[in-house]
Amino acid sequence: METSSIRVLVVDDSEPFRRFVCSIVQAIPNMQIMFEVSDGLEAVRKAEELQPDLITLDIGLPKMNGIEAARRIRKLSPESKILFI
């Protein structure tokens, strides 16, 4: 039986930290990076568009903080799990 990949959206305004998170996620079997974004507004847009399984979310983000982004994502992509980093 083949297991499907866990699709991940990585959200952090620090490019080096985003790269770090991506390297960890990619090292885990059955996890796939769908997209990376650097601000809360784009996180909401991409979550709605991509409907990822998991979203790693920074709290301190430009344009919209992670808490507000999470509230909006919860409405637009209710099946996505959010992990604050």
C-alpha cells in the first residue's frame, strides 16, 4: 500500500530559517514542500489555493502576523494543520 505525501507550506520571513525548516521537512519520508512564503498575507493566499496538509507558521510576520494569518487560514483551509514555529 502506497502512502501519500504530507504536503507542507513553510511560512517565515527569515530566508535562512525557511531554508532550515525546509531541509528538516525534506529529510522526513513522505513529506513534500509545496511552497514557501515570507509574509502572513501570502500565507493566507497560498493556504487557500494549495490546501496543504501542514503549515509551519512564524508568529512575527510582515503584512499580517502569524496569529491573524492562522485565524484566516482556519476558515479558508480548515483541514490544514498549523504548527507555529
